Amino acid sequence: MPAALPVLVGVSVASTAASIYSGEKARKEQKRANRAQERIRETQSARERLAQVRQARIAQSSILQGGATQGTMESSTTQGAYSAVGSTAAGNIQFINQMDNLQQEVFRRMERANMYSAQAGYYGAVSNLAMQGASMGLGAPTKSTAPATGSMSTTSATGAQASSVAGKGPFNNPLPPSPFG
């Protein structure tokens, strides 16, 4: 089997390299997908902000039109309602911006987690390669302590020859059989 050892080591090295390469490609694709998801989130967030501004302008226009129709354009009620709508819209946009910032933080942390996961995969692949090398006998050679033959012959105190076959039975006893029965 020593002739097969270099082939097995070569296959192991090649498969580990392929695993690392595929892992790197997967990480890059995940990064691209994350960036696309980030652009989608940014577009949705911008649309929400524009909707808030639009709703605020519609509400303010309605307040101004009502004040002009009723002749209360200069009243504090009309001016207060107009300002309240603007203030509410500003608060809503502020909330959208805060949520956007939190989502960006989650995105950055997920990217970092993916990077660490990929590193762990690489280290695991290298560790598996080392373990495979060790299990294939690349370490120090070992000596076998098994007997050279499959049977053992002994002479008892009475001169009778006893024989036992090594490896038979669930308990492999290397001692000769007892002369006392």
C-alpha cells in the first residue's frame, strides 16, 4: 500500500484546494448578493422618504386651501396645522433614516460574519488535510507487536504438548493454557 500513499495524498491536497476555491467563489457571490440586497433596501428607503414628503405636501396644500376658502389663512389654527404636518413628516423621515442606519449596521455585521465563517472553513480544510496525512502514515513509522505465526505451541509440566490458535474467540489470550485445566 505504500505506492498508493502519494496518490491518496495528492487527491487529498487537490480536493482541499478545490474546496477552498469553491468556498472563495461562494463567498464572493454572497458578497455580490448582499450588495444587491443593500441597493434594494436603499431604493425602498428612498421611496418611503419620498412618500412621506408627498403626503406632507398634500396635507399642507389641503390645509392652505381650507384656510383660503374660509378666510382663515392668517389664523394660528391654519398655521399650526400646517407646521404640525411638516413636523410629523420630518419625524417620520427621521425614523426611516434611523431604521436605514440600523439595517446598514446589520448588513456590515453579516458581511463580517460571512468572512469569519469562510476563514473557519479554510482552517477546517487545512486541519482535515493534516489529519488525513497523519492517518495515512505520514508520521513516525510504527512497529507491529503481533506474533509472526498464527499459532502458539507450549509444553506443559507433564510433557503434553498444547496448542492454541491466536485470534480465535472474543478474548485473544497470548498466554499458554493453564496446566491445571
